[in-house]
Amino acid sequence: MFYYLSVILLPLMMASGDQVSEKSMTGPFETKQQCELYKLSVENTVVQMPNIIMTKSVCEKNLAV
């Protein structure tokens, strides 16, 4: 099984001065190809948003919980 992990920085600041980030895990996907297709879809969406910065976008196998 494969899982998609991403970290996205949003154009918002917290009171502490830190930038707001969104961390996400999606899955499981049965194959790496399915995960990579989902990854590409997310990346294509984020690239259309000029104020959003993606710092992590990966497919990982068998995450330990």
C-alpha cells in the first residue's frame, strides 16, 4: 500500500508570526502508479494558486503509524 503525503504553506500568518501550513496524508493506494497519479493531480492544482507553496509532495510505501 502507498500513501500520499504533502505539506502546503498558506499565505496566512499566525499571531506568533509563523506561517500557516497544511499537512495531509491520503490513502491507501493499492499501487504506486495510483498514488503518483493522485500526486500529479494535487501538484497541478496547487501550481495554479500563486500564493500557495508546496514544500512536500511524496508517495510513501507502508507508513508506520
